[in-house]
Amino acid sequence: MKIVRLITYYLLGIVSIFCVSIFPQYFSTRENPVSPGYFEQLISFGKDLFKSESWIYKFESSQTGGTPMMEIMGPAFIYSMQILLGALLAGFSIALFLALGSSFLPKAVLSPIKRILDVLESVPDLILASLLQVLSIVIFKSFGVDLFRVASYTEKAYFAPIVTLAILPLVSMFKILLLMIEEEFLKVYVTFVKSKGIDKFNILIKHVLKNIMPLSFHHIKIIIWGTLSSQFIIERVFNVHGLTFYLLDNFQPITIFVTLGLIFTPFYFLFQLVDIWLKEDQPLSYEPRRGSWWRKWRMGNMVAGTKRFFENILYSFQSINLRKISPFRPIIHALFTFWRHMKNWKFALGALFFIVTISYSIIYSVTTDNHVDQVRLYYSEDGMKLISAMPHAPTKPFFFGSDKLGFSLFDQLVIGAKYTLIFALLIALLRVLGGLLFGIFYAFHLGPRNQQWLGKLIDSIHFLPLSLVAYILLAPILMPTLTGLGYEFTYTFTERILLEMFILTILVVPLTTVLLGKEIQRVLDYEFISSARVLGGNRFHLFWRHIFPHIGPRLTILFGTQFIQVLLIFIHLGIFKFFFGGTKLSFDPMGGDPPVSLTNEWSGLIGDLGRTTISSGRYWYLWILAAFMLAIFAMQLIIQGVKEVQQVKVGVLYILPKTRKQKVKKKEKEVQSYKVTKESFRGIERGI
């Protein structure tokens, strides 16, 4: 039975890849009145899959007939997997050794290590790649050694992409293992083993490590999912001729299908087989009698079951008491909750960053009409001596420097802040609200079998790089096409923004649905929910009065993590000149201006970054990445603040550090207050 389900879920994943592969071609031709519809193109593509002449790879610049698809994509897949597996093995191995070694350190040393890990998690992969490139350039200029060699057609690069790609799994896994080891040492069996005289090292190796490995497997899937998206960028930055290179060179439905299929297949079977090996995929406890399957699923019962299903949904909507839903009550509650969280300095600092940055960006745009200072040639005061030409380095004529066209980087960062931050916050909010809406449906209206089926199906999304799928779907929307009149967009500016928001939201809503659905299901198993049901509480009352207050902090934390993920996708798309709202291209055959963003949002400045930019000494371009890093770090402060407020609410208090003298005085005072004296007995006699 498990093998049948394994194959079924795999085929469903391949069908999903098949449907996604045709989207770029459909979006690019949708406005053409004579072009076929989506399903017509899908059927045509399905027929072409069975033709041998369709499995031909042809380079964009090549005039020949092409090469068999797998002769190109096979070696490219092996090259990409060598880099990925090398990075994962290096990252996980180092993280394991560091976690085991850190478990013997005192708490005074572990606290700064955890803070450093939090900071490293806020550093985007592009910043790490850029810093490593800077290090490579400094070493080459100082010692003549090219530490990080860039790949080419004749020579492959391994060291630089593996080192850069290994940092993400190393930091994430180190932090997770450190937390799980600390929690495991607090369990009762560890105390029992210690009482038998076994030392800490043997307890760690023989007991703790063995118990945390199955649990860490779930985290490994999430880490690999993020690493796959990072590899999509690392291959571009280091000019690796892997799957990314050949996908971009021949961006056709068959190439998209083969690329996603090659990535999906090995990881799917690997994790599903490990799931079976760990015995986590438990079968349902029922044994139908002979012939009961047909009797259960015959047409009459199917119709009755479908009728009951929609009746339950209708009853849930009818149970909503609109009189109790005041439009002002959620706003007042949100403001009160926000004010309560503002008393936490971490939450307040992170929230003030967004409030001040967005407000200043809006005020600047209104007062200056989005004006950006530009200086192509900077002369001395007498107008005779040329001091610098574009791009200008800090601090003159601009304190933060300029881009290739002489525009002030600071002005562009200020103008683009409102677009980057507001739309990233909005997309993250839509992901959480969509996941909450469908999560309610998941928890209240789906049975255990359907929940398990849906969870396994959505779990396969972890095996596809999110940034790569976003690139495939957004390519025909954000990039204009060349016509006789120049470069023209297929969609209007408003349509491009709405489509990008919809695509970036819908890609993650299935994952947030299952995550929040399981969280709601967990709260439904509490005893007070049963008591509320006995007292006559309907589903709306249970959710609004009991479940929502419990998962509220969880929603805030999920919102923060989704915001960070959206910013990372903006960075990844910016590397490929895909800017929020559209990319403006110059129609000059002799060499026009570089691609620019129509909104000056931050990812539009990311496109100027590269090895040539860093090697030419224009280090001030890193201000662009610093802006993203500050936004990510501010959101992490908000997440930490929410966690601390929630922990204080349930009784976990955060005590400010005190000096040893203050602690001793407090201890002496407590001892004196409980000292038995004659006055104590006199108080008892008086009835006090």
C-alpha cells in the first residue's frame, strides 16, 4: 500500500510540473487574439512529449539542429548535484561537530554563539557570495592566488560555490541541533542515565544523538528546500554551467519540464523512502471486510457523502453571528496587542524601523516627486578639474555613492523602500491569511485520511526550488518583449504588480495551509475545546473565542518568516533582472542603458551587482544588500519580541542581569524574611 501511495504522489508531482512548464509560453502569448488557450497549449505540449524530435536541446546562439536533451541536461544535472551534495554534506557535518562540541560549553559562552547564529541567519546568500568574492579579490591582489575561480566552458568550479552554498545549511542545522540537544538533556531519562554514573559524552552519543536524529529529519527537508533556491542564485553568480545555465539559455516548456523533473525525482524518492524507514507514515487502523470497499464507494454513498460535506460548510457559514463581528473590534484588539508588544524593546526597535523607513520614503516621494539626483561628471568648484566620472564613489558628490548612470544610490534606496517593504509585507500577509482561511477548512472539514493525503501531496513542494519556480512563472510577466516599436510589456503596470503578488502568494499558500491547519487541529484536541462544545459552542465560536487567541502569536511569527522569504525572492529575481513591477529595457542597438526598475525598488539595484562590479572596486554597491539585511534583521527582532511577550504571558519571565552584590543582598533579604522569631509566634497567637 505504501508503494502505491509513493508512486501516486510522485505522478501527481510530475503532473503539476507538466502543468507549470507551459505557463511562461501561455502568459507570453495570452494577449495575442489568435494564440491558443492554456489547455490547448497544454494538450499540444503533452503530445509533443511523445515525439523524439521534441527532446532536442538547441542553444539560443546556435544555428545547428541541436543536441539530444539528456546529453546536455544529464551532465549539467550531475554537476549541479555535485555542488549541492558537497555543500549539504559539508554544512551538515560541520554543524553536527559544532553542536556536539558546543554542548560541553558553559551557558555564558553559548548565549553569544546563539546571538551570532541569529545574525548569520539574517544575512542573504547573495551577501555571502559577494563577501567571498571580495575576499577572493583581496587575496589575489595580495598574494596572486585566485582562491575562488569562476567556472567556464572548459573548466568547472567547485570550491567557491560549495563553500558559499554550505553556509546556509551549516548555520541553520547548527542552530536546530543546539536547541534540540538542550531540550533533550532536560528530559527525565537523561537524569536517570546520569544517576547510573554514565558521563556526558556517552549520554550525548549513545542516547541524545540517537533520539534527535528522526526529529531533525523534518528540519533537513526545509533546509534543503532553501538551499535549492540559493543554488539557483549561486550558479548564476559564479557562472556555473549547471541546470540553471542551460535552463536560461533555452527557456522552453520541454527544458523547464526536464529541469524541474530532474530536481524533483531524486529528492522525492529519497525523503519518502526515509519516511518509510523511520516508520512515520503509519497506516490507518481499519480492516475492511471483503467487498466493503465497493459498498463504501458506490454511487449512492458518494452522493450522500458529498451532500453532507457541503451541508457542513453551509452550516459553518450560517453559524457565524454577524452581530458579534464588529468592524472596529478587530482593529481595537490589534492596536491594543501592538501597544502591549511595543513594551518589548526588540519588537519596538524592529517595528520602528519599518514605520520610520516607510514614512520617510512616502514623505520624500510626495515632496520631491520621486526625484533622484544625477551627476555624470563631477568637477571641482572652478569647473576646470574633473574629479570623478560615473559611477561616483562615496563621499562626493553623493555620500553613499552612485550607480553606473550617476544616479544617487541613497535617493533610489529611499524612494524604493516603500515599494519593497510595503509589498513584501502585503505578500507575507496574504500568505498567512490565505493559509489561515484554508487551514480552517483543513482542520474542520477534512477527515484524517484526506488530511494525510493533502499533507503528503503538498509536502512534495519542498522538492522544487521556490525561486526557480517563481522565475519560470514571472519571466513572461516582468520582462518586456521586443517588437517593431521597441520593448513592450504584455501586461499593464497594475496587472504586473497584481500578477506578481498573486504568484508569489499562491506558491506558498498550500504550505501555510497545512502548517496552520495542523496548528488548529492541535488546539482542537485540548480539553477546554471539548468543554466549550458541551456548552453549545459552534465552530465559529470555537475558532473566534478559543482557537484564534492561541494561534495568534504563531501567525505573527509565520508572518515574519514569510516576509523574510519574500525579500530573499526579490533578491534572487533581481539577479536575473526581474524587478518588481517590471523591467525597463533600452532599445538601442549600439548599447543603451542597463535594465532598470520602473519603481526604483531595491531589487532593481541588485541587478548591478556582480563579480565585475566587486572586482572593479565599487564596494559601495554593497549598501544595497545592507538595506535588505537591515529589513530582515528588523523583522527578526519583531519575531523575537513576539516570542518573548508570549513566553512572559505563559509564565516564562525575562530577568535583567544583576551584579553579584545585588543578587547576594536579595538572597540575604529573602532569608531574613523567612527567619523564625518570637514575633512570628506572637502573630500566630493574635490570629494573624
